[in-house]
Amino acid sequence: MKTYVMIPTYNERENIGDLIQGILNLKIPNLRIVVVDDNSPDGTSEVVREFSDDYPEVELLLRTTDKGRGSAGIAGFKYALEHGADYVVEMDADFSHHPRYIPHLLNAVKDADMVIGSRYIKGGRDVNRGGIRRLVTFLAGVYVRILLKLSIRDVSSGYRCFKRKVLEAIGLDSMVSTGPSIVSEVFYRARLKGFSIKEIPIKFEDRTHGETKLNYKILIKTLLMVLRFKRMHKKGRLFRNNIP
């Protein structure tokens, strides 16, 4: 069984090398890493190329046209499927998602279709972030859970493990998110398709290197996109391809 760890990046040169090495140190059989980089001006892709020269299991998908967290994630999912992935682990590059949890995700996915690393279940933690940011994240999560009728607690977690069949079924070609709303869109589509979703606890730690890409403008746009998913589903248009 082949596993791909898919990591979307933009300006993560300070983190990506240590993250890749941390994943390699796990020595998980048949595991490959694909870094989906949006042509970062800080040279993130150069670091990945250096690793790929020494480790054939490290791969780079360099994007120079369409950019954004959402489209990068979709491109990474498609890449993993095209290269024979049975399982796909998605994670951020800033160490808020620590690689030590990858074995736990892969073990848990044996009993579910999709597993997420969660801050908001027993044993999970959200550390090193200010109280206002934690409150905003929590309230945004309540909004998304209620609107999309999601039973999971951490609806903004991008640390996830998928069985192949989930990514094949949720309509990657009809995804409308180009930014961080991709996280909620994937959860919503998976729920509508009836897939089981399990949460395992993680300690989410705010980045110590580089700058966060999330700001309040992006957050508001993300919340508005959630309304769009809901409307599209009501009109029977969510899973149609090439919708403007």
C-alpha cells in the first residue's frame, strides 16, 4: 500500500527541510512526499530539489500559473492519485502539524474513510496562539459546523488522512475553492458522499518561523465561500464540473 504525504507550500524555506527530514525519519514503508510549491520567491522549491536528489521518495510539484492554498491542495491530491496513492496525508509545512502524528493518522484510517488531527477533542491542544486568534478560530468553526451540518469538532484542520476512494468520489475537478476554504469544502463533500470521518487528538502549535498566510480578510472570504457551498448544493450544482 502506497502513502503520499502532500504538503502545499508558499515561502516555507525556513521550515520545509526540517519537515521533510522529520517525515523521512519516521521510516514508514512505501511512503512518498510530494511538496506542492507555488513558485515561492524565497526558494522553497530549491530546498525540496536538494532533498529529491538524495531521496527519490521526495518529489516536487512546482506550480507557476494557478496559485492559492485551495488549488495547490487539489493539484496535490490529483498528483498523488495519478501516482498510485492508496492513502494521502495532507499537512501544512509550518510545523503546526507535527510529523510525529502521521503514524497515528495512518493507523486510525484503517477504521474510517478519513481521519483528521483535531485540536478540539479530548487530548488535543491549541498552543502558542493568542487568545483572540483562538476565539476567532473557535467561533468560525461553530459557524461552519452549523451551516454545513458537520459533526466533527475541528472543521478548520488541514491535517488529514484520506483513503483513495474519498478523493476519487468528492469531485476534485468541480472544487470551487482556491484558498483556505478548501478545508471546509472537502469536509462538506465527504459528508454529502456519506464517508466516515474520525478525529484523533493533536497538539497544534503556531509557527515559529516564517509568516502566517491567514488574515481577517482571508477569513471573511473563507466564511462567505462556505455559504456558496451550501447554495450550490441546494441547487444541485456542487458536484458539476466547470461551474463559474
